Amino acid sequence: MNFFQYKKNELYAEDVPVKKLVEEFGSPLYIYSHKTLLRHLNAYKDAFSSTKHVVCFAMKSNSNSAVLNLFAKNGGGADVVSGGELFRALKSGVPSEKIVYAGVGKTEEEIRYALKNKIMMFNVESENELREMDRIAGLMKTKAPIALRINPDVDAKTHAYISTGMKKHKFGIPIENGLEHYKLANSLRNIEVVGIHKHIGSQLTKASPFVDALKKILVLVDTLKDNNIFIKYLDLGGGLGITYSNETPPEPADLAKKILPLLKRRDLTIVLEPGRSIVGNSGILVTKTLYLKKGEKKEFFIVDAGMNDLMRPSLYDAYHHIQPVVKNRRESVIADVVGPICESGDFLARGRKLQKVKQGELLAVMSAGAYGFSMSSNYNSRPRAAEVIVKGSKYALIRKRETYNDLLRGEIIPEII
């Protein structure tokens, strides 16, 4: 459920007309619903309330500091994958002891930064990384708290680009090699084994891959215990999907019902890393129609948002529902919604049955809160969009629209030119 609803044929973000926000802040514009963000975070907290747990929001999906601050104020942590994300999380008020650090390519500088700030744990992806972390922690005269990311070889049944839990993927340590890697970790002087981690993919629409992966992980947990290696944190990863079109993914409560029975009588703190399922349907991208163009077999709605603003359709051929900000009774046509980028892959929708629009009218691209702004770029030297959050009848700018001068920030024309 989200709080973007029509009232008398006009789309509202909670109690504020979307059209009003665009009139004030311009287009393209990302709009987030405070009530939806909090509702989705609390859905996880409530679902797992019967056991020790930490919800570490996967901030790769949306790294706006206002969103992070909202989660931090309501008990949330962060799942980070870079030094920059760690910096953002800390500056946004996320407690360091609620931060987990994943990613296959952590640099020495990033590891030092995380150790200095005493994060909950690193999710380690390889033997080389483990040894490097031991070396760096030794130089800093500290111990690195780690979980090994175990690849359970479970098919997440999702898009190939966002499936991460099979042997052919670059992520994690094969489960059959888990014991030997944990023995190595346990033998290193500057490593503290505190957890185990798995993450099999994103936009999962069934609970069964979660369950299958967890069963495999728990066998390893028991094997580790038999070898006097004790796990404190069980990091289940994230990946629960959302409804973009006609998907029916499980709710956090549904997932908990499947998972929690497997964890009875185990003294483990559960770490959850949801991203898309919290922010995806909490945000929309609003775009203005610039031109209409009629082709032989379909029409083109040319809008002011492009693939630099929302990459998912171009990258994954992903579906986002698109609807008018103000409903009309015009006939429907088959149309492509395309942006101004000089690429044939610059589209928000293709071959879509949509109500006819007029030049200057607004369209809302739904379910754009995850991997929307966070994947946006300045391609074609386009300033990135503004972001706004709505709370009831109140609203606030949470990211200024970039200017042309922002495009040149950091660039230097040297004398040798």
C-alpha cells in the first residue's frame, strides 16, 4: 500500500496535490511519501518483533539523507556498499553499531574508515578480502568484526542482472567452502567472527528462495558450532520484491511466518537488509510532456525525464506503471514514453496503452522510489532532478535541483591545454 491516490481525478501525494509540487519545484521531480516510508519500515519491525533483529536499510536503493534520517529516528540501521554510503549513513544519524558493510571490492581506505567508526560488521566476500582486512585491522591495532557472505547456490527466480546467490555469480563464498573459510577467519589474530550473511538477489516475488537459502545456511551454522565457531548475527540479506505491474510478492509478515519457525531455540540476532520493499512504492517520478509525435504504428510521448533520471527501464527493460497526474476522458493510444537523451534506449515505457496527453501535461511514473534517483546521472550533461518529501499536508525539499554550474563542479581546465 502507498499514499499516492487520486482525489477527484487529481493525483495526490498524501494530502498534497502532485501538480502543486511540480509548480513549486519544477520537473522532473521525485516525490516521496513519509507515511509510506514509515509504514514499510514498520512492517519489517512488526513482522520480526518476536525475535532479536536489526533492520539495516539497503541504502543503495535510495541514499537521500532525509530518508536515511527518518529511518534512523525510527530505529533503522543501514546496509552500505561503499565508503560514500557509510559517510552518508553516519552523517544522516544512523548509529555505527547498526551499520553492516557489504560489497565485493572494499578498498583499504574504506575498510579503515569503517573500522575507525566501529560498525556492526563487514560482510566479507573472499579469502583475499579476509586476509586484507586482517592486515589492516592489525595495523590499526583493532579487530575487524566480520560475517562471511555465503553463496548458497539458490536461484532467486528474478532478473539475471539482480540475481546474486548462484555459483556463477561474483558474490560470496561457495557454501561448500564455508567451513574452511570460517576456520581461516577464526585463526586470524585481527578478525572477530560475529556473523554469517547471505543475499540471493533482488525483486524476489516468492518466499521459497529465502527459505531454501536459509535452510542451507543453518546447516552451516550448526557445523560451525560443532567446530567451536559461534555465530551472533544471522544476516538474511534483503531482496523482497514489490508490485510494479501484476506481481504479488510476499509481505514482510508472510516472510517472517516462513522464516521464524526455522530459527526457534537459536540465540541469534537477525539482520534484515530490505531496500526496494521499503522505498520502491514510497516514491514517484513526475515528468512533463514536451512534445507528441505520431509514428506509423504508435505514438511517442516525449517527456522531460530521461534514462539519466530513471535508468531501470533502459537497463532492465523494467516496467513502471505510468498514469496522468490529472485524469481525463480521452481515448487511449499505444505509445512509447521517451525522454530527451540521444539514445534509442532512452525510454520510460514502450508499446504501452495510455490515455492521450497534451503538450505540457504531467505524467507520474509510479514505484520509482528505489533505484530511481540513486542510479541517476548527468549523462548528456543534464542536471539531476529535485527530490521532495510529503508528510500529510506538509512538504519539504530534500534535494535541490542541480544547476548547470553543478555540472562543472570539480572540473579543471589546466594550463597545459
